[in-house]
Amino acid sequence: MTTHYQSVGKQFDPQANEYLTSPVHSQGPDLSFAKVLIDHHRTDIKSAVDIGCGAGHLSYMLAPLVDNVTATDSSSAMLKIVKEQAHSKQFINLEAKQCRAEELAHHFSDIDLVCSRYSAHHWSDFNSAIEHIGNIVRKGGYLLIIDIEGDINKIVDTHLQTIEYLRDPSHVRNRDHTEWREVIENAGFTIEKYKSWSTRLQFDSWVSRMNTPADKVGILKQLQLDANQEVKRALSIEKDASFTLQTGLYWAKNNKPSTNGYK
């Protein structure tokens, strides 16, 4: 029986290079806005941990601004790319470390910034991961979360979660903005900035990036084209099954006393 952790590796290890070149991941207004935020707070941020770094695009943005960056991921192939790119870009302050979000407090403590981009919807134990984040960010430190958001309309959200899982079995769940606000604040953070953007996903590149089997691609396309008008409107589903989701960015400050992690 395959565990969720094994599913993540099975899905992402063979596709690591796809994520290095993917326009959705390598660029975008969310990445640009995050750079402005971090640059504005750079005197307060010396250390940063990037959770679920993937091919490393957030870490590459951080490296010129922060003294020490640790890119973490459960995929060894993704981390290999990060190491290669760090060497190529001469980022001597960028380290790659194999670690799951649910294990953070066993490896880090008193971090100035913990961030994650397009990873949280894969976390198998979401509440544990958020708790670990709260434990490793120093008092007065920062949290940056960027992820595709779920929809508050449950009909739309059910469709979204279904196609996400069919395309990628390592998908767990996209949280909507009300859920994100609640968990971030419950972890002891105060949200200082929130921003969202429309993210268009071209259907063919969306499924090829994950190497989705042909039979599932057919099902996915049919689900998109057969969706009711409420779903089609909310997701802006196009004639070729391409669609548009919302990317949310949360910038928050830790206001609870430091626990110094577990070490």
C-alpha cells in the first residue's frame, strides 16, 4: 500500500524539470509582490525556510535578500535541481534539505521567515504542519503563504478538489481564504497583508506537467466541459477545458512567545 509521502515522491520526482521551466511556477505577480514585501522587511529577516520548495523559485528570489535560506522538500529530485541551480546562480547561502512540513520543528528553531508557495495543498497533516511553523518562527518573525485557494461555494469547491485529485493523487486540499485566515491566526500570527490574483491554467500543460495518465486526462476534460454553469462561471472554464483559479498570498507576523523548537 502506497503512503501519501510515497505518492508525493512518485508524482514529483519524475516531473521535477517540468516545474523548473513552468511559467506558472517560475514567474507570476505573487512572486513579484512577495519580493517587494521581503525587501521591505529585509533588515528584520536574516534566516528563511522555504517549505515544499519544489524547483526552488521562491528560494531563488529569497537568496539575494536574506543571509541564509534553507529550501526544504520531500522530493529528492526537486532538491537535486535546487542544489544545481544554487551552484549555477552562485547562491552560496542557499541550502537544500529533505524535510516534510510536518517535521519542521525537529530541524529548525528561531527562524525569521518561514514561507511556502504552491505546496500547502499537498500537506498530509495540515494542522500539524501549521503547528510546526508556529513553533519555529521567532517572536516578531514572519510567515509567507502563497497557494491556490479553494472556493467558499461548496459546489464549486467539490468540483475543484475532484479535478485536482484526479490530475495529481498527491493533492490533499485547497483551503479557501476564510480557512487560511483562521488557521494562521490560531497559530499565533497576525495577518498584515493579503492579496489574490487570477491564475489561468492551460489544460494541456496543466496535465502534462503532472504526467497525468491519458485515461484520466479524458475524464478530466469531460468533467470540465460537463460542469454546470455555476462551476463554469466560477472557474472560467474554456472550450478546451482550460480554467482560472485564485492564488492567495498571506503575509503574517508571529506575536506569540518563542518555543525554540525541539532541536
